[in-house]
Amino acid sequence: MFYSIRIFYLIMLSLLFFNGRAQKRFVHPGVLHSLASFETMREVVQRKNVPGYSAYLLMAGHPCASAFYQLRGPFEFIARDGEFKYTKGEMEMDFSAAYLNAIMWMITKDQAHARKSIEILESYADSLKGIPVSNDAALLAGLEGSKIVNAIEILSHSESGLKKFQVDKINKMIKCIFLPVCDRFYSSRAYTNGNWGAIVTRMYIGAAVYFDDEKMYRSAVEFYINGNDNGTIKNYVSENGQIQESGRDQGHAQLGLGAMASICEISWNQGQDLYKIFNNRLLNGFEYVAKYNLGEDHVPFVRWKDITGKYSNWTEISAIGRGKFIPIYEMVYNHYVGLKGLSMPFTRKVLERTRPEGYDRDQPAFGTLLFKYATYK
């Protein structure tokens, strides 16, 4: 009998440590938002604590967060360019509405918000046939796929009323339409500025969590750290904080940084700290961009050769978009300063100017509510 017990134990141990490592247990909900953070958000709203409550009012007043939102689609094909580019603005609003209504459902517990989010996702799952192969396909899959994944993660792990047949349809849409575009991006030679790789990886790691797929998760983390692409932490942010796109314009530099912050936030919710990679390299990037956009003139800039070799002609930091802040700063400030006690003086000055953070179609946004009060258990 002892021998049988020992064999059983070894079998279970081998299953647990497949390929020499423990199988990851994913936390749900746990893409960009944890259950603990939602509970804290609800408390902030109920007590009307500012500045979080001010961000809530901005979100609640946005058309995409309304339970009465009117669908612009769905469409059979969606694209940012080419034949179907007319769908761009419409489908972006629809997917933002799915995400924001899921957030509103968790905060207010008003079932109408859950129903609206489900309606949008199910409508697209019933209608969408594809994302045409085009220049911007990967960017679309990353940007909009991330909203879908966050919404379905929330709905699937709450009493939203979501039915299994609806989940199956939405899962099929993600797996058969969005993820293959991401896979094509990863299998291609590097060809884009770095915000693309970060945006695709934000979607990919979120989908990995949602589908409980450890292999996908590990692939996303490996890409973020060591991928041969401009959209990795070591290739997008230099040691002094300069961004690969700093010579291009300030909007794209912030776009890429925001996506990288989200990747780190997702991993943190799953018990892994990507924020600290390369001695808090992401912190340096945020401080560099914040400093320059606050009007500081003594910001170092060096010309470097990017991974593709196509974006290496910028000889000075770009003033295009200077001083226009995208709502990406609360998330990292909460982590590095609020949680770890590190210093981000320029990011703090940005937040003093911009709180409460508002809406942005390409970022989680409303960070003064969604991330300033984030808690981790």
C-alpha cells in the first residue's frame, strides 16, 4: 500500500510540475482589475471620496459608459485602414462601451450595465467574420482585443447573467479572429515602432489570463522582456528613460508606455512583478516623458538604431504633441510610489495637473478611480 501511495504522489507531483515548473493558477478577475480593487472602487464611489469620485463622475457621464449606449455596429469586417476603414471609429466606441459598461456593472451593481456589455460582445460574436490582413491589423487586434478580453473577464467572474452559450461564442471570436492576428505579428520580423509590440502583448497576456493559458502567458512575458522587437521593455525604454519613439512625437511615446504599464499591471495581478524589470526601467521611461512634457529643457536625447533599422534618423526629441498628457500616469504612480514607496517627482507633477484622469480610446483611462486606489491581495 505504501508503494501505491508513493506512485500516486509521484504522478501528482509530475503533473503539478510539468516541464519542471509548477502549473500557474490564474487569479480571476485578474486582467487589469482584481476583485479587491473593484471592492475598493465601490467604497470610494459610495463615500464620494475625491479625487476618485471625480473620476467616477467623468466615467459615468461618458456615452460609452452608459447602459443606454446605442451600438454603432456590429460589422462583418473591421479595420483601421483599407476597404473597411469606415468601421474604425464606430467599432472603437462599441468595444470601449463593452469594457466601460463592465466596469460600471462592477462598481454600481446595476444589471443594466452588465446586459449592455454582454449585448455588445454577443452582437459582434454573432456578426464578425474577420480582420482583413492590412497594415494596421495587428494594432487593431491589440487595441480592441484588449477591451474585449477585459470585459469578458469581468463578466465571466461576476454575477453578470452571462450564459455559457454566450461565453462560447465570444471565446470563439477572440480565438479565431483576434488572436491569430497577434500570432502573425509575433511570427513576423520586427517592422513597427515599439508601441505596436506593447499593444499586441497587452492583449495577448490579458487573453492568456482569461483563458488560463500558461503557455501564452509565458510567451507574452518572454516577449516583453527579451523579444526581438521595438516593443519590449529593453528596446523601447533606455536606461535613462528615453523612449524609442521620443524622436517621433510625444503621443506615440505615451501610447507605448501606457501599454507597457498595463502589461505590468496584469502580471502584478497574477503575482508576478514585471514593473521591477531592469531596475524599474519603466519608471525611468515615465519620468523621462513626464519631465519633457512638463516643459523641462534639460532632457537628454541620443540617436540610437532601433531593431528594424527604419526608425533611426531622429536626431532630437520631438516637440510634436508636447504638453498633451494621455491618461496613463495613475497606474504606474500607484504602483511605484503608493505601493513601493519609490520617487516619481515629475509623474507626480503631471498628476497634479491632470487629476482626475479622463477617457482615452486606446488606454484603460479613468485611472484616478481605476488605479489610484488599486489594492492587491
